[in-house]
Amino acid sequence: MPEIKPNEVYNTQEAQNFLKISKSTIKRYLKKGIIKANKVGGRYKILGRELLQLVSPKAEKKVEKFYRRLKEKTKKTITKW
């Protein structure tokens, strides 16, 4: 499998192949801003560094931290009921 180059520009199909996700998932990621991209001529262009950030350990730690905060907030809300 080829590696993702940080300064290379990829289209959505190539990003799907690298991330091994469906077409609907890549669209959802783009729409929600999980993957930042520029639209050129009606098509998304994604920098390799955006894809690398998505699969990096830093991103995983961010998600874990977010999940823990959300879990604690939910516990507090439930105990108030």
C-alpha cells in the first residue's frame, strides 16, 4: 500500500481507499469538518496531512479525552434527574 504524503493533494476516492471507509462516510467527514478540504471545480481536494492527522495517535487521544468529558457530563445530568 502506498504511503500518504503530507503535501500531496488527494481526491475523495483516494482518501476513501487510504482510510478504508465508504463513500457516505467520507462525505459525512467532509460535511462535519472532520476532514478539512477545498472544493475545486465541484470536487473536493484533500491534503495528505489532513488524512495523516485523522489516523494519528494524537487524534485518538483527543477523541478519548472528549469521550471521557462527555461521559462525566452525562453522569452528572443523569444524577440530577
